[in-house]
Amino acid sequence: MLTHLHIKNYALIDELDIPFHPGFSVITGETGAGKSIILGAIGLLLGQRATHSQATEKRCTVEAHFNIGNYDLQPFFTENDIDYDGEDTILRREISPSGKSRMFINDTPVNLSLMRELGSQLIDIHSQHQNLLLNKEDFQLNVVDILAADQPLLADYRKAYDEYRQVARQLSELEAEIERNRENEDFLRFQYKELDEAALRDGAQEELEQLAETMSHAEEIKECLYEAGNILNGEQVDVVNHLRQAAQQIQRITSVLPSVSDLAQRLESAYIELKDIGQDIDTQLENVDFNPQQLEAVNEQLDTIYTLQHKFHVSTVAELISIRDGIKEQLAHIDNGDDTLREKREQVATFLSYATEKAKTLTSIRTKAAKQVERELKERLIPLGIQNVRFEILFTPKELSADGADKVAFLFSANKSGDMQPISQIASGGEIARVMLSLKAMISGAVKLPTIIFDEIDTGVSGRVAEQMAHIMHEMGENKRQVISITHLPQIAALGSTHYKVTKEDTDTDTISRMTLLSPEERTMEIAQMLSGNDITQAAMEHAQALLNINKPSK
């Protein structure tokens, strides 16, 4: 429930700070006084985009306080990591002169979509253009779903439908892939043969490149190894043998010079190590052999790898292997395509059958609820002056979609005879307004929406019908709802529990809009003015007082 509204520097409003109350409230004022501006400001809190015409030279602020303790909204706050205060939830939006906008929920910065998500659960603004929704099939179906309370079934169906659509897309993609592959089968088999015959192995390229490098420098390698070995064990130098002799000489004096024992051991270790190195050099020398045929074979293997990498626009053997395996899988799809398609089609048929059964259950629930909607809507429309109303919700089947297998149409006639037609084609503006009010009253009993604002829903009606519309809105307000009606009709204004007036004032520099809560005396004066215009007569005052006294709900 909206408890307080603060607006600053928005269009014609310099500053507005006003409380709101439970039940049924009315807002009156002359045309152009600024009632739509106030609705526009509230709309900003519901996530509507700010327009240039709403800008001022100063920072604009719109802030609303809500009591939402009875509406099970705490999960929204927990999910989005926002502090929760059921008794005083605050939505605030700030717009700079440049048009930059910032949104806050309980002082936590949020984005526009999150503000819109919460706002849609707090306030429903029904303006005249919303009557056009009655023309739309999805709105009509949504009305039936709300009043059928079939949300769990609808969610269950949508899950089944989404699963069906997923496997259907997979089938479509598989069919397209197999078709493409079959068109390119010869080319794919040629590519696979080329890659498969290359005997690709991860790491082979590096090994072959190293082997080619070694074989290309075989003579240089042999020469260096020979010289190194000759230094260690050759006749002229023989480092290993000299080192052994040095070790023996030091060993002879260890008994008389114990301090050289460590030197003797180190020389012995060096001798053993160099001897092993010499043997390893000899082994390496024996293994190095320049084989032109082997080098040619290695280079051919490398050329094959390089050619394939260039052809497939990759730089590693691992990528070539991945491409080869992918082509192999494509060829497997071709070879096993009929079996794969049959299995996928059977899967699609299974999921379609399951979703269809869910849709049938949904249709059954909707059809039963539609009969109740038809009866209740007729009962509500008769007191609203449509005595001979006929109303029917027509169901026709359609292909499965996200909302089921039902196409609905609201058929209407205000007369006893003649064919019923789609309501948008036959109902007058006043009749559509009354239908929408009746539907809103029915929906408000099924949906926990804290605040409903009607913007001149009384267009096209007057007299007794207006009184009945007022009673419906008052009844909605009493049913744990807050209902606010912007009206030009005294019959509706008189039934509000709280009455606000919007006025426009000219100052020396600009024009500003004001909104005030009327006292009982001011309220009588306002209704009298609505009855007779600016020239308020005593008769108008008496009539206004009579409306205030008579148009009260029975206790």
C-alpha cells in the first residue's frame, strides 16, 4: 500500500509531499491541473523512462513509501540482496537536468528493470489507453489464467513446452547438419583421408623438427663429440688418465698429511665422473649417423604437417587432430544419419505428446474458469447499466505455444438479439470502461496487488452507473486493497474515503501544480463545484452534501 509520496522538481510540480490512506481514495481537479503529471511521476517509480518534457533545470526526485508487510514480497528482496522493511519500503528515483537517472530501493542502487519488476508488484495504473488491452488476445487469455488461478499448471506446462521446443530445435539442427554433410560428403571423406593418412600424433611435430635439426648437423655433432672424447681419453692429452694419476699421488700422502684426504676423494670422484662422461660421449658418437634417406623421410613428414596446418588454418598438430576427429564424427552422422534422425524424431514426439497432455489439462481448467468469469461478469455489468448484456469467452484450438493451445476471444453484445462479436469491435467506450472495471475488480480478488490507480475509468458514464462504478471501487478498497480513482464525476468523488484535489497556480515566473488533502468542508465545496461549475449555488451545496451522505457503503 502506498503510504507517502514525495515529488520534487518534476514538470510543473516544484514540491509535493502528501500522505495516502488505505481504502478508496479519489483525486479530482480541472482538466490540465496536473493529475496526469502526478501519474507520470509515479510511473517513473514503476520503471517508465523519463522524457525530455519532464525535465527541469534542477534535479528531479520522486520517492514513494509503501507498507508491503502483507504481500509476501520478502523473497524479492532476499534474492536481490536488498534490505527488507515490510512497514516502510522506499522506492526513489532521481533524474539530473542532463537526463541521467538513478534508481534506489531502500537506499540500495538498482537498475531500471529491477525497479520495474518491484513496481509492477506494488501499483497497477489503469489509464484510458489500458482499455485497448481488451482488444488483445494475450490480455484476454491472461485474465482467464489469473481468475482460473492456474499459475502452477501454466508453469508446469511451460516447462514441458520448453523441453519440447529444445529437442525440436535439436532435431532441426541435426537435420540441417546431416543435409549439409551429405552435400559435402565426398569432400569430407577426402579431407578425413588426408588427415588420417598423416598419422597425426600430439607432440610429433616438435619431435620431428628436433630430429631434422640434429640430422642436418650430423657432421658438426660428430666432430665436436670426437674432439671432446679425444681430450678426455686421447693419446696426446688423456685428461681422464692424468686425473687418475693426480688422484693416486695425493692418495699416497694422506697417511702423512691427513688434511689432503678430502682432496683425494674429490679427485677420485672427478675421475669417475669424467670417465663416465667419456663413455657417454663415445656412445653418442656411435649413435650419430647421417642418413640422407631418413632425413628426407622426416622432412616429408614435416612438409605434410605444415601443408595440413596451412590448409586448415591452424598452427598445431593438436588442432589438426581435433579437426580430423570432428570430420570423423560428421561422417558418422552421415553413415548413421537415418538411425540418429529416427531416434531424435521419436524423442521429439515423446516430448510433444507430454506437452500436449499438459496443454489439455490447462485447457480444461481454463474452460471451467471461463464459465465462472462469464457468469460473474454479467452479474457485475447489469447493475452498471448494461441490462441485456451477453458475454462469452470463445475458445478455439491453436498450435502449441508458450501460453498453451488455446486461442480466446471475448464476445460481447449489449442487446438481447443479434450476434455476439469480439468486444473490441462492438462495445462502446463507456461499455469497455465498465467491462474493464468489472474485470479489475474480479482480478483484484485473485491477485495480491497492494495499490490500484484508476485514471478516469468513468469516461462515457454518468448518473446511476457512475455511482455503481464507485461502489465497485469502494468495495475493492475495502477488500484489503488501496484503490485510488482520478475522476471528473461527483458521484464517484463522493464515495471516496479520502479526497485529494489537484490545482494549478500561476506565479510571477511560472505555473505550478499542487495536490492537497481536502477537509470535509473543502470536500463538500469541491463536489458542489463539480456539480455546478465555478458558480456554486446553495442547491449545488445541498446536492453535494446529499451525495456525501447517501453514497456511503452500507455497514
